[in-house]
Amino acid sequence: MKEQLSVAQALGQAFAHLDAGRVEMAKKLARLLESQKPEPVGLAYLLGLIALEDGQGKKAAQHLARVLQRHGRLFHYTGMPNKVSSGRDLPAEVTRRLRNAGFSVEKNGDGLLAVKQRG
């Protein structure tokens, strides 16, 4: 007989799977948790991290915006990957996604400092 997990256990296991690189297992648990009402605390953060792993920057920014209160701060490391080889400007791409998700953004060292403006 299979033992049922509590919401907290399922969320903890999903983060553990994600940390261990088992993204598909984390997604499976996240989908189960999305059916819970009210939404479990930490689920938006988990979904944001999963979206980042999947290369879905816009979706990640939207989930992370739900986590932060107004004026909450988020540092996004960007460095300058691909600028020479592909001509992409990753900081500009990330800035656009974060602004569209309701953040003000400024360059800060090797990354971007985003401050939530709406909500």
C-alpha cells in the first residue's frame, strides 16, 4: 500500500528532486501540488525554479513575481555569456522579461537587481 504524502512532504521532495537534477520528478510533484486549494506556500517559487531549468525565462519571472511582495528584491546573475559567440545580449533579454513581469531593473555587477513594483 502506497503511503500518501502531506503537502509539505510533497513540496520538500519536489525541491529535493530539483536540487538533484531530477527536473521531471519535480514537475510531476508540482503538477499534483497545483491542484491544492489554497495554493501551497512555496509552490510559486518551485514553479519559477522549474521554469528556469526549462529555459522559460518569461514564465520563471512571472512565478517569481508572485513570490515577492511589493519592493521585494531579486538578484539575477547574467554575466555576459554568448555575447561574443552568438551576439545575444542576455542581460537585455532578462531585463525585458523582468520588466514585463512587473519589476524595475538595474545592472548590478555581473547581474541585474530587480525590484518588484506591482502587487
